[in-house]
Amino acid sequence: MEALLTGEGPKQLQRTLVQRLAKTIGEVQAKRLVEKTGAELRVDLATLDSDGVLQILCALADMPGLVGVVARLVRAEFRASMARSVLSGGTL
């Protein structure tokens, strides 16, 4: 999840988000969910930032079943990574 905070561009941010979800639900499903949820929330994946990642993860976390569980875990990991970055003097 550290890659989400290193100033990588939106494409890398999206790729990392999909990879984290894909570990459990598969890459095709993860990509479809990120794209669909981003569109529903009007989060432009071409300019995805930390706020957009959290919006998508929060929406996915509200879903029932495995998708919701995985999204809650990835969201917790992402928030912890953000906190570590801030505490170490980094920027988001």
C-alpha cells in the first residue's frame, strides 16, 4: 500500500488499488468494481488521488459479502499507510 502514497500518478494508484482487491476477488472482478464504483461516485480514475481511493473503498466496504470484507481490510491498510506517511513527515 505504500505505493499509494509515494506520489505515483493516477494510473499507478488505480493499478495498486486493483491489485490489492484482486488478491482475494480476482483481477477482472476488482477492475470492474473499481471502474463501476468510480463512475457511480463520479471519481475520475484518470486523476485518481488519495481522496478518490478512500471514496471508492468506503463505497465497496458497504457491499455485502466478500467484496465488503476485502474492501474494509484494504481501506484499513490504506489509512494506516497514510498515517505512517504523515507521522514520518511525508506528504500525501
